[in-house]
Amino acid sequence: MNTFTSHSEYLKAKIALSEYEMSANVYRTQNKTNGIPVEICATFPHANIVNNDLRGCIELYEFAQDKPKKYFLYINEKEKKATTWNGEILGNVFFGKSYISNMGDKRQQIDVYAINGVKYYGIYFKSSGNYARIKAYKNQQFNLL
């Protein structure tokens, strides 16, 4: 996976993704469908560059630059890493106490030391999949624009 070397490179990718998604939405609305045949997708603007790697790059760049206060991510228990949906590393995970919720599912408290310099805490939903919801600790400084 490549990363963006400049903000302008990120903006070009974001615009390309936006134009591609707008075309896809128009097609879905006009044809009253959720599925789009591959032949049709190939005719959309920027179809040659929009893929999961580009989407992952955009997500990673935005996470690193925007420093969100809340986030939804995935946990790789074996490597103790927090990742994006396609496996890009967002930070290191430290596991806390496990418990069973009143819904009967297994959950675990976690701390995430993210690549954006922010420390997060949250809940890892062990029995529902490998995802977690996290929030930034409140005593941190954020560089908001």
C-alpha cells in the first residue's frame, strides 16, 4: 500500500473517489439497484485508479491528519494491532479486562496508541467480530484547523 507524499496528492485522490462515487450513485438511482456490473463500473470516471487500496490510503491519511475523537476500527489480536478494514495499521493495542455484557456477548477493554499520536480507549467486541469502537482520552491536545 502506498501513502500520499503531499496534501495535494491526497486531494486529487479524494476528488477522483468522489467523482467515481457520484457516478455510481447516479447509476444505482436510475436503475433502482444496489449492484453495478463490472462493465458499467469501468466506464465511470477514474475507474482505473479507484480501488480498495486507494480507499485505504485515503482513510489512513485522514486518520493521521484529522486525529478523530471517535473511531471505528478492527483489531488483530495475534499481532496486537489496530487496523483499517483492509489491514493498514492504525496503532498498537493493549488489552484490558474481558467481560460478558448484559447482551451475552464477550467484550474487552482496550487502549490504542495510534499512529496519529493520540491515545484512545474503547471496547473490543470479541464475539461479534474483530471490530472496536474507540474514543480519545480527554486530557490530550488536538491540533484542529
